[in-house]
Amino acid sequence: MIAQPYHLYVERSDAARNMARYYAMSIEPNLFGDVCLLRKWGRIGTKGQMMVHHFGREEEAVELFLDLLRQKRKRGYRPRTSVPT
């Protein structure tokens, strides 16, 4: 069982470079009792790509989650400033 929810959605936009990207992550259990880190990324407004990492322990998933968060923050990804209507 996951101790607390881990969800992240960040965006990176640069009009001068025609860049509008998103990156989303969440840690969730699967039907077999494993812990999964789901990663989704792509251009804003598209389906994008997805990758799933399977772990035996929640701590391993959280460690990768935090490492990826640090990498994305370094590259300029930030939480969305406004909610679309």
C-alpha cells in the first residue's frame, strides 16, 4: 500500500523556440502488489509518450521520483501557472 500520494505535473514553455512541453509522474500500486512509477511526457495538447517502472518497494519508486523531479526542475519545468477552463 502506498503511504501517501505522489503526483506531479509540470510544464516548460518557450515561445521563441516554439516549445510547449509537459511532464507528469505518479506512483501507484498495480494489481500484483508492486509499486509502479508512471511517467508521461510530450508536447502540450498531445497524447505524448508513457513509461512504467516497476519496483518491489515504495522507497525505490520515491527515490527515482525525486531524482527525476530534480532533473526536470534543472531543465526549467515548473508547475502550471493557470488552470485551463
